[in-house]
Amino acid sequence: MKKAVTRYFIVLSVASFIVLNPGSSPITGTLTAENLTPANSARNTAPQSSSGYTAKGPAVASASDSRAGILEREAAVSMKEKELKKLDANLDSKIRKLDETRKGMESSLSQQKKADSERYQKMVKLYKALRPEEAAKLIDKLEEDLAMELMSRMDQKTMAKMIPYMNQARVLKWTRLSLKGN
């Protein structure tokens, strides 16, 4: 159990060393994940005489390599950030355009509803001015949906006078729609 815990901490410390020093490689004489076997660990700690480096040489080379790697990564991250900012600005402008379009559509829709309502109110006044039998006769000749809408907008008193003169099937349909709330 003690060996397992000790080995865990050794592996953890070596892994953190590799993560914190990403420029490590067997060429420069520093530790990498490939060289973490017990047989290779003693070999990697000694300076490499075949490459001509002293004990401090690989560490200095490794530091400059890791700095260069870090600078390259920072440059890449910087470029990605610039691209993301451009995309973000582009997305924001598209969202603004969509919002403006939506507002314009809502405005035109509300104007259209208002105009429709005014036209229906004019027709309601006109039909109310007619005698009930004449108004009922004209409403019966209208298309189904127009007749239903016109009847729905009339007051109860006027409709009560017109119902006896209207097509009874249409009156029943209008009653069902009114009771359903449509």
C-alpha cells in the first residue's frame, strides 16, 4: 500500500513537471512521459555526454525551447482571440439587424391589425344602421369567415334582432365559435 501511494506521488510530481515544462524532450535531456519508466529514469537524470552538453546545457536549451513554444502558443491564442472577437462582432451586428427586422414586422403587423379593426368597425356601424332583415340577408351572402368575424363584432342587441332572419346553420356555427372563444 505504501509503495502504491509513493509511486502515485512520484508519477504525479513528474506529470506536473512535464505539464509545467512542455518543452521537455529526450533530445534536450529533459524528462518526457516516454522516459518515465523506472529503467529510463536513472538514464535521464545524468547529463548526456554524447551531445556535448553539460549538466546545465540541456536545461538552458530546454528553457529557451519552452519559451519559444510558449510564445508560439501565445501568438496562436492571440490570433484565435482576434478571430473570436471578429465573429462576436459579426454575430452582434446580425442580432441587431434581426431585432430591427422583428420590430419592423411587429410594427407593420400591429398597424395592419389596427386597420383591419377600423374597417370591421365601419362595417359593423353600416350593418347596424340597416334594418335587421336586410343586414341578415347581406351577411348570409358573405363568405363564411367574414360573416363570422362581422357577427362576432356586433353587439348583442343588434344580433338578437338579426338572428331570426339569418341562415340558421350559420347562426349555429357562429354560436359554437363564440362559445369556444374563437
